[in-house]
Amino acid sequence: MRTDTMTRLNRRPSTLRVAAAALSSVALMATLSACGGAASGSSAESLTEVSLVFKGALTVCTDSPYAPFVYEEKGKLVGFDVDLAKQVADELKVDLDVIDVPFDDITSGTSLNTEVCDVAVSAMTITGERARVLDFSSPYFDAKQALITPRGSGLDQLTELAGARVGVQKDTTGETFMSDFAPATAQVTAYDDAAGLQAALDASEIDAAMLDNTVSSEFVASNGKLKLAREFDTGEQYGMAVKKDGNIPLLRTINSTLAELREDGTYDKIFDKYFG
């Protein structure tokens, strides 16, 4: 059965995108907890039957825009995350319904705990803090931090940012990274969202930007005066998430689907579509 993709858009300003360095072991422990130890008090049905908020549809929460993971095109939310979520819906033989919600509602567990959606897929970094309120899938994407600077600026290393104006996105790994490693004289300014950070860089209000390498290509592609100066391996990994201790069968389906996509080459095809 083919699945259709439906989109519900909530018109609102872009929200914060929180990120922090994470290890794949966090995802593994969260998955094992969801699929094992957390189930001791659950009914047999809750361990075998996938429960969906709306019958016949997998409802996905995401925070848009965050291209190329999710963005609006012709009135629909599309992107890398959406395509992966559709593969899960296909496995369940249901439709896909994508909802745009505030990122904070995703990371806090609010959207899942109040049954706004079945799963959150929103370029969300797996962290220990988030794993206390969400059950994460196995990682589906590795990310790094990227330094974006104007061509010819001579700003290619962290040490060269001394005295420079550097922009980051508020409450992200980029902000944490700069707080930990930037020269003491660097002037770091935090912006509410990626769009504001990009606008500041385009307008030369800042001398450099630090952000996820997964979206840095969008900055460079839209402004030929910018370049990717350097990437920093922070060990970040993105994961899908379900309600804490609340949907073990769905988590199992997500993990098995991700494994199958990598094994049969479908993951690579989707990856190349957006990042190739």
C-alpha cells in the first residue's frame, strides 16, 4: 500500500534549535531501555501492538524550517527527515502526517506526552538530558560543527577569531562549543534561529558563524562570498524519538526500518538526494 504525505503547518516564528554533543551509546542505552527494562510493568499488548495517535496515519512532529532536513515546498513539509519518516510509515502501511511544532515542545517531551504526534523527527541531537524524557531510536545521522567565514577574511582557525564578532544559534552545540573553545576576546552573539544567524552573516553584522555542518551548506550556497572554513568533530548524532516508556513497538519498528534502509541502500539514495 502506498502512503500519502499530509502536512499541517502552524504559522509561527522559527523556534530555537537545541543541540549538544552526544555519543552513540546514549542512543543505544535509550533504545535498550525502551525495548526492555522499561517494559516490566507494561501489558503484553503494549509490547507488540504499535499504537498510533490517529488510526491509519503515522503522525510526525518536526520543527520547520531547518533545510535540508525539513522545509516547506509547495505548501508541504519536505526534506531528509520527512523522507525517512515516510519509510517508517510505509513499513506500518499507513499514511504520513507531518506537523510543524515548536522545537522546545519536541525536546521537552510535551508533544509526544500529550499525544500530539507519534514520533518526533527533527534533526534532533541525542543527549542524556533529552533521553530522560524521550526514547530515542538508533542514530540516523552524524553531525559536526562548522565555521563559516567570508572568503578572504583570513578567519580559518579558532585562534584567529580573537577579537572577531562570531554568531551562533541560541542554546545549540555551536553556542556551547564557542563558549568552551573560543578565544577570550571573541565577541559571541547568539541568535534565536538559523535564519537570523544567516541574515546577520549576509549583512556583515558578524565576522563568522558557528553552526551544524548539516545546514552550513545552505549558508554557503546562498551567498558566494562565504566559505566553509573548517569543521569540528563534536560527536553529535541525530535520532528519532517516541514517548518515554510509551511506544516500544513503534520504536522497534523505527530501528528495524533504519537498519533495513542502510542495508538495502535506500538510506544512501535519500542521503544523496539532499546532501550528494
